[in-house]
Amino acid sequence: MIESSDFRSSTIALGHGGGRMPALGFGTLIADPATTISATRDALEVGYRHFDCAERYRNEREVGEALRAGLAAGAIAREEIFVTTKLWNTNHRPERVEAAFDASLARIGLDYLDLYLIHTPFAFQPGDEQDPRDENGAVIYDRGVTLLDTWRAMENLVDRGNCRAIGLSDIGLDELRPLYESARIKPAVVQVEAHPYLPETELLEFCQEKGMVFLAFAPLGHGIKPGPLDDLVIAAIAARTGKTPAQVLLAWALQRGGALLTTPKTGARARENFDISALPADAFDEVNRIQTRQRFNEVVKTGSPGFIPQSKRQ
């Protein structure tokens, strides 16, 4: 449990790789290009310094445009921001990894990335179609490549120097453990859905034991109703502490010792999600005792994430 009372400037050292990750991260899963630019700009102005992108989101150019504008204004140095993007499932073949990384880097328009993640541990049929399907509508998987094959190619990116650290997203402990043991360069970050309804405690503890950052996406339960934001325990704590339900959930996530991502689309929401301070110990324990269990995104079973915008291709 983190003892700091103010999380806005909290960072976590990467145990495997260089630098420190700001604990409060901005996720860029936004369908509309104009909103992507404005929301990223607003997040930067509010104080976010951790930005999480993905090839799959089809908006790396827009995120990069907003970030570069912020850097060009002169008030923020490149070293002050932490930028992540992700390798999509159709590029798991080792010979495709470097080209995919370079294409993402070019779209974002930076000289290096702080972190590159394997978006899911599932390999899809290689090609330009991100969502390959057969005549029956079933995903076409690539059985000719292993996760370790892909990881070896990810390690080579770190060796080149313009990829500071590597990690994985949407992976379970059973898949992570053998990869960790076999890896030459260990994963720096593991990004998974996590909130009081899906605490992933065992995975969190494994990450902490092995020096990997546990990064929670959907810490508010994707905003799905009913969900953690509507939970009566969360509401009571919010009322008692003068926080919003979202601030309670985000404080809990950080006090567990990990980092998190949210995707506020307005400046007001960005300020709310950034203004996070520690919960009293009794409130933190109350959240831990919530018994409801629910996963909102089944990507860990298929490799096909929900909530992915389909409105634009790059």
C-alpha cells in the first residue's frame, strides 16, 4: 500500500527497463479523431504525463499530433512524458514485429517509445486486416508462432535503443509465468483489466514480486452500469470522504501499488480523474472486502477486445 497522500505526481520505477512510469495514465481508446486530439491535449494540460496508445485504436497519429504540439510549446520536455503503444495480434510473426513498431513510432512522430506492449497473447492471421475472419465469422488465429517467438523479437527492439521497455497486455498469470521465466529481457509492465470487481490479486502480487509494474485499465469498470461506479460501498466512501466514486476507485487502484489508465474525454473529467489522493486505511480495506466479481472485457479469452472503435483506419 502506497503511503503518499497525493498521487498526481507519483511515478513507479520500471524494474526491467529504463525510466519511471507516472502512476496516473491517460488511455487513448477514443473513436473520434477530433476528440482524440482535444482529449489528449486537455490531459496534457491537466498534468497527465503517461499516454497509452495502440496500433489497434487507429488513432496514433492524432495522439502524436497532440503530444508534439504540447512539446513544441516548450513547457514540457520529451523526457517528462511516458508514451506507450502496442503490437497488434496480426503482427506476432517475428519478421513483422520491427516493421510494426517502426510504423507506430512514425505515426506518433517521436524518436523513441518508453514502452511497447504485446496487445494480447493471441496471434491472428498475419496481414493488413486487423480482424481476420473466416466465412463463418470466426477469428482466424495463427498457430505457427508462439508468444515466446514474438517476445524474442520484442527483445530485439530494446537492443536497438529506441524502445526503452517492453511488456504485455491482456494476459493471465498462467501465460505470463512461463514467459517471464524464459525471457532474456523481462516484461517491465503487465496491463490488464482490474477494479474492485476484478482485483486480479494473484497477478498483482506476482508482478510486485518480480519487479513488473501492474497497470490497470478500466479501473472504473469501463463505466458500464451497473458496475463499480454504482457500488453502494464505493458511494458510501465517496460521501464520507468528499470524493467522487471515480476518485475512490482510482485511489484504491493506486494504493494497491500499481498504475492505472483512464480515458477522460473532457477537461473537467480529466481534472476529476487526475485529482487523486489516498483513501483512509479503513476505506481502502472496505473496498478490498467487496465480494462482487465481474469481468467486463473478455479479450483474455479470445484476443478480440471489446470497446475498440471501428470508425477510422490508418
